[in-house]
Amino acid sequence: MDDAIDPTDTPAPENGSARPATGGGRRTSTPAVSCDGVVIRYGDTLAVDRLSFEGRAGQVVALLGPNGAGKTSTVEALEGYRPVSSGSVRVLDLDPRRDHTALVPRIGVMLQKGGVYPMLGSAQVLHLFASYYHDAEDPDHLLDLVGLSAVRRTPWRRLSGGEQQRLALALALVGKPEVLFLDEPTAGVDPEGRIAVRSIIADLADRGICVILTTHELAEAERLADRVVIIDHGRMLADGTPAALASGTADGSIRFSTEPLIDTADLATTLGAGATLEEERPGFYRLQPPPGAATPAVVATLAGWLAERDLALGDLRTGQSLEEAYLAITGSREAADPGAPGAPDGRAGRGSHGLRSRGSR
């Protein structure tokens, strides 16, 4: 982990893109979740390589990385379903395997597929699962919470993919967990449902629940996560807040959108010696200001140039997104290890990371 970025003290961004830090809920000095030097092997294959991170009560921790990075193996070890080869995992100060019986009632696990009787309706399934717990959430309240009251009698197999995801979330919540493990919680969920799921997760963190989230949606992680752990080839590449990771890889560029095919050469000349401008995709531009130029002055010049030509200025950003930080961090790993899967050697490029940005689905 010597190569991991740990810019944890950078303040949250002013643009409000990330979820605000939580202030309520239970707080203890002991982490709710911890991995300490975890190694997981499958025969000769090293799936997780000396991974260490923590999640505390009231935090949303997002695990990001390409397919095969070791995220699922790590989460399964935390849930108690997979042994570690060396190192240790603790959840609520319990060993997930040795203390599995004591731990299970205190955690919630969102299943990606299966685990539900296909002929039972949503309400029946929730009432059944609630009966397994001494102190369960009200199933009818959960149906309302995840927006499934209208399909309470519909068999699971007849629910849409997004509705099945929301039911899976409700099932993970029915036991009033102290730690919640979510695997792609908004996969296949419609936009309204995504907003509802994100609101639920934020509320859970505010109540002091530790949420461990795996997702391929970078924008979702940026909105929800207090901390982001980026993993590749089983090793941690970075650990910090979304804002800190973006700041730690920032290159000072400004991104904006307007009409496609503007006169980039003329605008760069107007901005001053040393400015560069490229159209990354139609209508979306990346501007590298002149050395030493003050950002407000550059933005004012840019806005004036566009106004003179009756061009609208949209999507202006003076910092990096989590997506850009992720690509910078994993790209540096590829450069250091050109034979690694996903390296730019003609076999696969950055698209192989399997993470979805704002503009892709």
C-alpha cells in the first residue's frame, strides 16, 4: 500500500457534489468495519493483496475498481462467507467467521440476484424475512420506503429488474442492521428509484449505520460516499474522500460545454500565452489556462469570448470529478504495470475498467 493515495484531510467541495458529512447517529472509537493487511488467495491466484481500510459508524464507504479487482472477495470476507489467507477482518468488533452467528442479526446484505422465493409477493417476502428477527422493521413501512406498495402482491418473478433491486434493498434493511453491505444498489433502477435509494442510504448514514457500497456508477459514489477505496489487482490504489481524491490528482484544467466545433485556436489565443484548449467530445472542452493565471480571470475571459459570439456557457467545472480522479489513479497504475489487464497495450483500454461514468449506461 506504499503506492496508495491518502489525501484524507482535504475539505469537501463547495459545489455540493458529494454527500455532506454526517453528524448524527452512533459514534464509537472502534471502526464498524476494518480490513487489516487482508490477503485472499484462490489456489495460486492472488485475489486480494494486503488490503487495509476502515469504515466507521455513519460513514458510506464506496469500493471502486475494475471487474476482478477483489471487491467482491473483500466484501464476502467481511460478511463471513469467505476465509482470508492472512490478515484480519472485523465487523462490529467481531470476527465475521468465528462469530458469524452473533454477527448475522446485526448486518444487512443486499443480494444482487436470487435469494427470494419467486412466487411470493413483495409483502409476503418482507413479512417472511421480518419473522427471522427479534426486532424487525415494519415490512409495510419498508414497502412504502422503497416505493413498492403498489406492487405488494406482485410475485417477485414478475417484478421489473429495478423493482427487484428495491425489494432486495428492503430485505437488507428489515433486520435494522448496524452495518449494511450493498452491491450495485441502483443497477437497473429507474431515475426516480435511484433518487429514492440514494436518499435512503444517506438517511441510514445519518442514523449512524455504516454502509459498505460497491458500485460501477462513479457519479453515484461521488454523491453518496464519505470515503472511496479504489482497488485494482487486489491492491489499494487510493483511499480518501471523493473531494480529496479529485484534488490529489487535479491538473488545474477547466472544463466547460458549449456549441461543438468552436474556434479553439482563437479562444486559446484570447486566453493568453500558454493556454491550450481541446474538444474532448462534441461540445465539451478541456481548457488548460496559461501558467500562473487566476481561475476567476480565466473564467471571465472565457465567458466574455462566448458572449461575443452568442454562445451559451454550460457545465462549467474548475475541479475534477471522481471519474477523472479514478482514471488518473488507475491510469498511473497501468503505466507502471503495462502488462496488467486493462493496460493500454492494444488488448484493452480504460473502457475495460467496467466503471460507468455520467454519460454512459
